[in-house]
Amino acid sequence: MGRLAKQLLPFFSLIFVIVLWSILDTSGNFLTFRNFQNVLMRSTPNMIIAAGMTYVIITAGIDLSVGSLLAFCGMIGSLTMLLISGGTWEQIAGGKPVELTAIAMMAGTMSSILAGGLCGLANGMLITRLKLAPFIVTLGAMSIFRGASYLMNHSKSYAVSDYEWLDMGEVTILSSFHIPSSVLLMIIVLLIAGFILKYTRFGRYTYAIGSNVQTAFHAGVNVKGVLVATYTMTGAPTGLAAMIITSRASGPQPTAGLMLELDIIAAVIIGGCSPSGGRGSILGTIVGTLLIQFLRNGLTMLKVEANVQLVVVGAIIILAVTADQIATKRES
Amino acid sequence: MTPQTGQLHMEKILKVFGPVTALKNATFSTRPGTVHALCGENGAGKSTLMKILSGVYQPDGGKIVMDDREIEFKNPGQALDAGISMLYQELDLAEDLTVYENIFLGNELISRIPLVVNRREMISRTAELCRQNGFDIQPTAMIKSLTLGQCQIVELLKALMRKAKIIVMDEPTSSLTESEAQRLFKIVKDLRTQGLTIIYISHRMEEVIQLADDISVLRDGEIVATGSLADMNISTIVKHMVGRELDDFFPPRHTKIGEIYFQAIGLKSNEGVQEVSFDVRRGEIVGMAGLVGAGRTEVARTIFGLQQLTAGHMKLDNKPVKIKHPSDAIKKGIALLTEDRKRSGLCTILPCSWNMTLPNYTQINMKYFLKLSKERQLCEKFGQKVSVKWSHPNAPANSLSGGNQQKILVGRWLMANSEFMIFDEPTRGIDIGAKKEIYHLLNELAAENKAILFISSELPELFGVCDRILVMRRGRLVGDLKTQETTPEKVMHLAAVEE
């Protein structure tokens, strides 16, 4: 009973928040299809990153670098795009829009994903080979990636035209459903992440490591390999999310994803992942991400300023962990 | 702290957890200056009763009277203040702190400067207490550098330092060897003469007979027998515990012993194994005796690829094998049931079924993708084979009793189709009924032509189950004896006496 209640808690919280905002909202803007669509669009990059973060947190790790990595990958991807499209350095640095070729867009997106993956790999290698705490490694990486983004930006602004290419570009499925490409990408990422976690040996290994590393090792699990993979699997989607945000903002920003790690980690933990490892699911993470987004959406609608929102999200994280602790205690 | 204090009476204690009544009308009293043994199978309510006494749980009915005063503990701190210390079976120490820091945890001595702990005084008092009791433990050693046996001693020191009037010991010898246990018994007897009350929980009847003045037996949440030890003997106690006569405790051995299957030739490892050679035949149960620190667990770890082999080699079925990582061992059909279920055997919060299949995905044809319904079928099949009692194969492993957890691990390695199985202290801390089932299981495995190495610190079970007994001392093999041609005294002598 306690277990079931714990698993359902995120769902109930989400429903509670939606109902609460519906009651508090006097403008009538909250309960509209348009607003829900808006929340979903805002959720896409977060969902994509949170899918990877779910793995990391299930192994009892943490990745604080995702926000900075998002900015870094945005830089790498955009520069690749601009250079391949034939833009000269002067043009690019001058902020003049360069017409992007299809090949350049593909190559830029790939390079962003690759850069994200490699940075995640580097995090994972440092954590496993040098036996450093994930918290420390990714805290350092957070600063490194952010600094690198500013350096690459060099106080100029790069513009990427054709901003719709990855974000709002529509994909038509079954001739009648028009789905924004970013939403389609998100669905694909979530399906893959959910499948791997539930239906593969690798997924089981992440749970086993988070629950008890020693046991996993005794059972023949390649602990280091799995851990490196989880950080890589957080980095690569961050590269994808970076491209969605870049296309949304018509250019890379060195400040992109500032404090994003907060929302991502909060979403994953609210979704039922235990910070001490061994528990969590992709479905939970989806609900957790939506919860955070609806929370912010409603607060914005009620004209609560952004700084107060930070306070609220922080408090919610602590609340979620407390609820997790109480439920765990009751279970045993 | 005078000998008159510490008279305890628990009357009609009731404790309910949801739908389960853990204790019903349990009445229990002790006299100061005695050792009172508390017996009962796992799940009988011993731990619950003691957790109520030590303030971890609050009773739903009944009362506790100490020295003619009714008391009520809201938390373990209040019980400690009243002079009740509990030594848990599971480690209750901060692994990253030192011995003296653990002993004074929450009770630190303050120096003349406020808020600053008096480190020197704490160390010297710890050393003094160790000296008095004849323990060879460094006050400044880190807990994680100690063996399980030494940790147990630190737990005891902790209670002694707090000058407890009543000390509850839950299976204190389960991780100790004969000689360490004997030393512990001596301390227990000393404490008794000082006027302390020791409530002693144990599955080992020999200990109870040796130590206790009084005895109480719990069954299904009720005290079914209580009285002076003089009025009881092992068979009556066991009868009260299980509510039935316990015959054929050890199964009869008449399996056919086959060809040599596993061979260790001059195994050497930097962590406590020096030139160990032995073999195990198919259908044979080979016991391994020795004191804690004799290197038995280390031999198992070396075979399984958990520590580095520096010299020597191994053969399986007469073919040389190289094992560098547990996964190599598992691939070759070697199984290891570790001595510490919770530290290295199970993922306790994960479902039983996941625990069973964890090392076996290749063997059950799920190298990359899982087939959940097939996994469930397999777990049910092997669960039945080891007769594990679970509410559901997907129930978390920590919802099961110790004996059932052990069966899950046996089931795991049966599923792996392991041909050579190493059991390291498989009956530690599990109740008599479950022990018996484990012995029968070992016997069945041998009958299925598997080669078995059985490491144990309990000589009776080695003699009851094994065909042959290997004896280790200080990392070396000092005896290889046919069970029928030797005696427990001879094994003990080899294990304990330097030549």
C-alpha cells in the first residue's frame, strides 16, 4: 500500500497543481489548449535531458553539469552549422544571418550531440577511473563548460536563421497529425530511454548499481562501464536539447541553460527517483518534468516573479525528498 | 549502578504493524545479575520485543516496569539514559569514523574549552576498556578497516562505556569464531557478576545452554515458556520454539562422489592466501573450517575473481581456467554466496526476481533484451525449487526474512546452472527451521552432481553436512580430513593451535 501510494504520489501532485492553478487563475488563460501546448513545448528540452539524468540518479550519481553543457553544445553545434554553410568568420562574428544548408543543419546537430556525448563520457571516465565523487566532477565540469561557452561566444552574438528547423518545424504523421519536430524527437528519446530502462539487461544493471554497488560487482556487472554509459547517455541528449533551444532562440546563448540542472534534477527526484539510488522510472520523470513546468507556468500566470519561482522550486525539491524518505521509512 | 538496579518486567506487551500482530500479550521479566536467553524462530517477535525495550518502537498495549517504576521510552536515547543498551545483529557503526569516535558517538567528552571534544581522554578511556577486557583493538582504527568480528567487539565496548544496566545482545556470535565467541562468553559472565542483566538472543542452542541462567521462548508473538535453565534442555527449548519435534536436523548423506571437478593448485593472493591447494569432486560437499581471519573468505574471493591471484592456478574439469573478474567466474559456472548478504549478496530494495536473475541474463538467453514474463516463470520455478516464501516474486528482497533471502541467492545460482558452488557462512543469522532447509538444499545440490565448498564457523554443521573438512590457519591449508575419520576437537586444534 505504501509502495503504491509512493508511486502514485507524483501523478496526484501533478493533478493537484493543475486543479489548483485552474481555481486560482482568474484570466481563464490557464485551462486552454494553447497554454497546455505551450507547457509541453517548454518541457521538451528538459524531458530529453531528464531522461538521461534518470539513469544517472538511479545509479545513485548526479550530473550537475547539464545546464552548462547545454550552452556549450549550443555553441559547438551553431558554429559547425555556420562554418559548413559557408559563412566566413567575419560574417559569423558580425552576427549576420547565414543561410543554412540542410547538410549544415544535420552536421551541426550531430556535432552538438557528439560534443554532449563526449563531455558526458569525460565526466564518466573521471568518476570511474579516478574514483572521484560524481558531485565534485560534475560541479567542476559545470564551471568548465560555462566558461568555455563564454569564451567561444567572445561577447559577440551568432545568429542562426531558419529558426524553425528543429523546434517548430512540423512533421506530419498519418497525414492529419501535425507534430512539432522537437516534440517528436522528445517522444522518440523518451520511448528509447523507457525501453532500455525496463526491458534491457543494461537497465537492470543501473538499478543494481544504485541499490548496492558491491552486490552488482559480485554478480559480474561491469560497474565502471555502466556508469560511464549513464553519464554519456545524459550528455548526448543534452546536445540534442541544446539544438532545440538554439533553434528556438535563433542562435546560441552562453547563458542558455543557466540553473537548468536544478529543474532537471528536481523533476527526476519528484518523479520518484531516490537520490540514494535504485529507484525511479522514465514515466515518473515525465510526470516530474510536467509538474515543474506547470508549476512555473502557473506562477508566471499569477505574475509571481522569476526569483520567487526559484525559491518555490528549491522548496519543492526538499519536499519531494522528504516525502520519499517518509514513504521509504513506512515501507520498511 | 548498584547490583539491585535493573529489575525489568514487561507485561502484556502488544504491538501491531498494519494487519500483522507482531506481539500479543508478551510478558517477560529478568533478574539483575543474570543472563536471560531469548529464543524463538525468525519472525517470532524477538526483535520487535527488544526494539520496544530499547525505545525504537512504542508498544500498542501493556507496560514496562523497571525497578518498580513504570517507564515509557519515546526514543532509543531515553532507553540508553535509563541504562538499556542494544547490540544489533546488523552493524550499527559509522564506518568512516574511528573506534573511539563510535564508542563516544552522541556522548562525547568535552574538554575544558566548551564545544571542543577531549580527544585524548576518549582515546585513553577506550584503550583502557580494551585492556580490561583483553581486546586487541586500536582506538584510532577506522571501523571500515575492521573485520566483522572486531566490529561486534566495538559494539560491545560502546555499551560498556555507557555503563548500561541491561544489555541486549542480538546474535552476537553470528560473525565470531569459536575462540572469539569463547572470549565473549567470558565477558558476558564477568558482566553478570558485576550485576548487569544480559538479554541474550541466539539461535545457537549450545551457547544458550552454556551461558544462560534463565530462558524465555517466544513463538508467534507470545512467550510460550519461561523459567530457569535448570528446568529445560535443548530438545524442550527447540520443541517450544518450533512447536514440534525437530528430527533429522542434518540430512543423511549417501550421495555418490564422482570425479574431481574443481582444483586449486598453490593459490596465492596478497590479501591473506598463501599457497592453498585442494580439490572438490562432483557430488561432494567439502567444508572449510578456521578462525576469523584464517583466510577462508579470501580463498573464496580469490577463486571468484574478487581479489588478485598472484601465484598458482585453478582447474575446472581438468582444464585450466583464468578468472580475473566475477563475470569470468560466473561464465565458468562458479557461484559464490557471500558471507554478508546485505553488503554484497542482495540489492535489498529491488524485487526478489531481479535479484535472482541479476548475474544470469546470458545464461537465461536475455543477453541484451529482457523477456519479463519468461523471467517471472523462471523465478517462480527456481523459487519453488528452493522453497522460498515470498508474497510475490516482485516483492522487494528486504520484505523477506534472512532465511528466505538466503534461499533467493541459492535460487540465483541454481538458475545460473553453476557446477561449483561456494557457500560462505550461509546459515549465519537465520533461524533453526531455515538452517535445516539450507542443509537439505546443500544435500540435494550434491545429489545433482554439483561440487560444493561450504565455509562455516560452526563445527556441528560442518560435521553434519560435509564429506570432507579443510582446515585453514593464517592463510594456509593445515588440514584435509575425512569427516568420518576426525573429530571436532581435532579440527579445532588444527585451526587454533600454532605448531
